[in-house]
Amino acid sequence: MKGTHSPTGRRRSGPGRLLGLVVALIASIGLTSTAAFAAPAPKDASAALGSKALSPMSAVAAMQPSWNLGNSLDAIPDETSWGNPAVTKPLLDTIKAQGFRSVRIPVTWSGHQSATAPYTIDATWMNRVKQVVDWAQADGLYVVLNVHHDSWQWISSMPTDHDNVLARFKATWTQISAKFKDSSQTLLFESNNEPQFNNTTDAQGIQYNDELNTAFHTIVRQSGGNNATRLLVLPTLHTNSGQTFLDALAGEMKSLNDPNLVVTVHYYGYYPFSVNVAGGTRFDATSQQDMTDNFNRLRATFTSKGIPVYLGEYGLLGYPDSNHPSRVERGEAFKYFEQFGYEARAAGVTTALWDPGTFAYLSRSTLQWTDPELINRIRSSWTTRSGTASSDQVFLAKSSAITAQTLTLNPNGLTFRGLWQGSTQLAQGRDYTVSGNQLTLTASALTRLAGNRAYGTNATIEARFSAGLAWPIRVITYDRPVLSNATGTTGGLTVPTQYRGDQLATMESTYADGTNAGNTNWTPYQEFNGAFSPDYSNNALTLTPDYLNALRDGAPVTLTFHFWSGATVTYHVTKSGSSVTGTVG
């Protein structure tokens, strides 16, 4: 991942990252081709290589699924600087036991390397990296080793410091190649993480990326030992999967004329959905198509032609994050990961989950998953489809009589088997009806499930299908949230809020003339946790300094808070100097 670290995040958008995301948004070429699902891979790397040498396509297929040791050896300035404990062998043992067959080990070298010629890497650091790689290989895991945050720390200045950057890049890979030349072929080298170059056009950036990839290839191949035929992973510019970037890398790979090359890109979803901005609250048709197009391009350009693709990072940019309110609704995230697994299998692409550590997926301290249900859904997606529905929430207004509620089932090629509450099967006809893919919960069933109708989740039922995981449906009692007047400063405004069982989806922000108001000025729908953030336990809602300082002085702003129940609440904010007032609408 790219960008400067924050205590609870993995990266923040720099110019190169934003450029890559914008390109991803506008890339809309929907290429299609056919490809069979990848065959089951050997149980581990040693088994794969024990019988006979695998083709590059088979070796990369044997790496599925993959996992990123993020925010550890790539942390700045050192391994534990970003909140994770030092890597241990039991951590790699856990990854193997959890079904992963490969691990990507991002490494930032700059803090352990002289910044001037001969750009010597500290021997202690090199040995530490080797130790972690050896632990992973001893567990039978494939390993991908790279040059990570160096990409934006010093490589990005190549346009204005070409010769020094190229010399340092070559020196870096010369030393890495020498250290690992005798490591088994289950170790792969990755040229450069998310290549980016300051103040360049895409065409210029592609040329610099080609130059670095070619230099990387030459140095590794000439270094001897197993490096002569080791699989080498080449990134597109920004590791972006837009067709222009894929075509450029395909052209370079053809010129290198080396069968042991692997393509890498990253995928974090359709940007508005990934961070919840611009109204991207749902994994809707636009988000789904963005994902389908991504994998169609990879299949048409590479895997259908026998060129392996290692999707080196995937996930959602704003989810999960246990240190902040969830900006992506849980069921929508489940749908994203379910389709991602399917699309990757159909395209024959090996995928590596980006895991920044304790606040997201696997706690490096306890070696336990922070959200077992989420990881189970990701793991299930590696091998099978699961049915979903239009929502995992059914809202019942406490102030109104309970009426029947309808959801749309998305069987994903499976057969709907019924509804259960725990071990009890609900009765079709009495508790629910099905017409096509329309599932209707009856008023009588919802009345029973709502119980005493306390605010919040009253019951959870699940829709089961002929395969895969069941789809959870939460029955929630709510009333329209109530906000109160507030005063504060541009350092932050805390608005007293009675959520009354509901949860916040997004915030719309406009001036009286209808123009957008806020730090995200290209859309009225501001970024969740970027401009605003709910605090459910303390009955509050915060408007952030970034948002407030972006407002025009003395210009009243109308806020419309959209909640998952469908309720909306209007609020007004005015900044005057460093003072801010908020009033109910």
C-alpha cells in the first residue's frame, strides 16, 4: 500500500494513488473472454515443487489464496512503528493453518539503507528480512518479496533525479538478489509497489515504470543461482488495471521475452463505495460492474493467453477498521467479497488479501481474527458462491404498526432453501412468502421477531441456499434519529444525536445556492469518517476539522443525514471565523 501512515490507517492518498484511482473510475472497457476456473492447487509450495517443476501459470495458481504481511516490515521507520508487534514464526504458522498458500512480504528498505552511493542496506535489516522469508518458506508457503514504500519515498522523484534514483534502485535489487539467490523457487521477487512518479503524465509514468521493471529484470537474471529462472512479478503503473496500463505492461513483457514473468495489479473496488463517498453506500450495479470489468480485462489481456496474474492487494480502502465507526455497511461488504472471490476464480487470478494487522483482519498479538464472520465469508469465496439479498437489514419503525417487508434475493446461481432463526426453520406461507426472487416477511412473523421492540437489533434470521454461507437478516426497531443544536470550533463540532436504533449511511452537504460544501467539493455526499463520523455509544455525531475548515465563512450550509432505515434528518451549520454553530432544521 502507498502513502504516509496514520495510527489507525494503512495509507492515505498521495497524488499517484489518487491518479490511479481516478483512472480506475473512468476505465470502462468491458472486455469479455472465457476462462475455466483454476484447478485446485497443491497443499503447499514444497509439495508443488517436489514432484516436478510447475509452469508459471500453475505455480501462481498454487499460490491461491495469498495474504499480505502489511504494516510490519514495510512500516516506517521500523518494523513495530505502525502498531504491530515484531513478526514471529507462529504468525506465519497461523497463516498456513488458516488455509493461505502464499504470503506477500512488503518491505520498505529506505530507512535501513544509505541514501547515497553505494546505497548499502544494513546487514541486520537484510538478515531480519531473510529470517521472515525463511520462516514462511519453512511452512511450505510461497513468498512474494518486494520494494514497498520506497516507491513514494524516493523512487517517485525519478523524473527530476533520474540517474540517482535508477542507481539506487539497481543497487537495492543487486543486494536483495545476492542475499536470496540460493532461496528456493517458491520465493518470487516483485519489482516495485504501486509505481508512481511525481508530476508526470500517464505516458511518461509508463516509460519510467518500464525502465525500472527492465532494470529489475536484468539485475535479477544476471545475479546467478536460482534467480536465473525465479518468477519475477512486474507491476503496471500505479498497479492499476485500466486497459492502457495493462497494454503497456503486456508490451514490455513481450519485449523481455521471458516466460517466468508474472503480472501484478491491485484492486480496492469502485472508489466511492470503497471509502463511502459520493453516495457510494451500496455495492450496487455500478460497483459490481467495475469489479467485473476489472477481471474481464485481466483475463482478456493476460490469463487467457497463459500469462499469470497475481493480484497483490485487495480489500476495501475504508473497511474493516475496528478503531473507527464502520463506513461500509456490513452486508454490502459481504456482497463485495463474495463477488470478488467468484470473479477472481472465473478469471484465473490469484489474490492476496491486504492485512494491515491488529485493527483489521488478523491480530498480530493474539493470532486471532478480529471478525471471524468476515474472514469466514472471504474464505468461503475462494471456493464457492453464496447467496445474498438486497439488504441484511429489515427496519421496523417503533412509532408505527408493523407491516410486511420485502427483500430481493440474489441466489448467485444457487437455490433458496428457506429461512431459519437459529436451529428453528420458519414456515413458508405463515412467516414468509417467495415470489420469484422476492422474499416477503409477514407482519405476524416480524411482530414475533421484534419482541418488546427495543431500539436496535431484536432478532437475526438467515436465508439459506443450496451451497455457500447463509445470508443474515437483522430485524431492527428504530425511530427517526433526533439531532440537537450545538456550538463548537473549526477544531470539531460535536452534535448531540439520539440514534434510536438507526445507523448513519452518509451525509449530504450544500450551500444555499445548491453548490457542494465541504472538503470533498466534487460531490455533495461527503466522505464517511473523513468529513463526519457517528459516535453511537456516546450519542453524538462529529463534524471533522477537515470538513469545517473547508466551509466558506458566514455561508449557511444545509446538511442532510441519510440513515440506513431510509430516514433523513436536516441540519444547518454555519462557520464564522473559528466558531461553528449547528442548528436543527
